[in-house]
Amino acid sequence: MSFASCDICDANEDKLASGELAALPPVFKSYGAMTKFSGPATTLKAFEDNGMVRSVLETPGNGHVLVIDGGGSLRCALVGGNLAVLAEENGWAGIVVHGCIRDVDEINACNIGVRALAAMPVKSIKRGGGEQNLRIAIAGVAVSPGDWIYADADGVLVARQQLH
């Protein structure tokens, strides 16, 4: 995978201006062994309930990035070590969580990329709630299913189409 988010921004100033390309605010921390990842977005809205996160990560990821709108909650974790292992085993490129993760050492041992607001040891509840494959907002940036996610050391980008 050969891209740099800075180069993507520089080469696509018109898309930044039109909103076809956007950068998530610089509030996300990097976890997982893959510091750089990209792929089409699979979206999920799940507030303080990670039951649906598991069911999505149990399916073949096919190089997609799971983007979870956790409402920015800092009260509990939506992704932990077991789910990161599941994501790695099922071929997900990465996970972006607008919320928290836990089991940082376990996640860092997985060959996937994860971005989250923070680590929090409290687990979420499992009511089975949530909605998949809908347009969501992550820290004020709209993400639709199939949008391309590019994450590296400089940040996370959301593009309406794959960029080269």
C-alpha cells in the first residue's frame, strides 16, 4: 500500500474544496500493528453497545475498513482485543471508532490498523442495537458505505471514491 495522506490532500485540493475529500479532526489515536491502512468503508452506528460490532467483524472484511459511529462516547469501549483478532482473521483492513477501545496490548499485537479517541477499560453493553450500512457522521465528517478511508501517521481521510 503506497499512499501518503498529505500527498492525497495536495493532489486533490479541488476535492477538499468540494467536500468529496475530507480529513477527520486530529483527535484519533493510532492502535494496532498497521499504522497505515486504506479500504472502502463499511459503516456502523452503535452507541455504547458493541453487539453489532462483533456480528459485522464475524463476516469477511475483504479489505474494508469498519467505521463505527460511537457518538464520541468516552464511557466504555466498543472494540477490544477479541474483536481485533476477529477483524484480522476475517480480512478487515482496519477499524475507525468514534469512541473508545480497550485491550490496547492485544490490539497492538494484531496485524490491522485501528483509530479511536482513547482507551477505556470499561466494556460496553451487548443489547444487539445498532444500524449498519448507513450514512454516519464521525466527528462532524460524513461517511457513507463505500467511501474510501485512508489512514496513516498524519491522519484519516474520507474520500467519496478511491484515489490514486
